[in-house]
Amino acid sequence: MIQQILSSRMPALLWTIFIFILLSLPGSMLPNEEHLAIPNLDKYVHVILFGSFVFLWSFYYGVKKEKVKNPGQRYVFILVIACLYGIAMEYIQKYFIPNRDFDIFDITADIAGAVAGYLVVRFTLHKLRNA
């Protein structure tokens, strides 16, 4: 059931839109970091957002039945797109979103999450194909 849902494009597309909306919220709508129980909670959120992005898009393309010469290249391409998306969103926050700024550590968390998602999907799809 889960595999059938994830093999649809809709979860990945909705997650991509969710990331855009969440990262486009004005800073005044976000909790103050000083009041959070978990230090650097926003960095964990970035890891989860971009790890899930890579996982969902890679899973969608990975379970398709079409013949691809080197499917691993597709996953690397999705990883690169995720990293560029994270970087672009930081610039969007800097120049277009009120009370938001550019944070290199958010980019680092985005990339870390994207790499983690890449590794998880490679392991997951390898297990599914060999099952």
C-alpha cells in the first residue's frame, strides 16, 4: 500500500510545494529560536525536508518500469536538484521574504538531508529490487 502511494508522483510534488510554502513564510510567523526546547531545531527541519524531497522523488522514479541505462545517475540528478533548490530558497528568503535571511548553515542542513535521503533511497530500492 505504501509502495503504491509512493510510486505516484503526487506525494513528491506535494512535498516540493510544502517545502516552498514553509520556507516562504515570513519570519514573524515562525517561533523565536530562543523559546524552542531543542537547540537548532530549524536545522533538523531542513534535514528532514530535503531528505524527504530526495527520497520521494527518487522513489517515484526508481520504481518506474521504464528502461534506464544507469538509474544511479537519475538519483544523483535528484540529489543535485535538491541541493540547488535549498540554495535557491535561501536566496529567496534573503531577497523576497520579510524577516527572513540567508543562512549558510541552513544550506548545509539542506545538503546533509539531501545526501541522507539519497543514501536511504539507494538502500531501499536496492532491497526492493532484490526481494
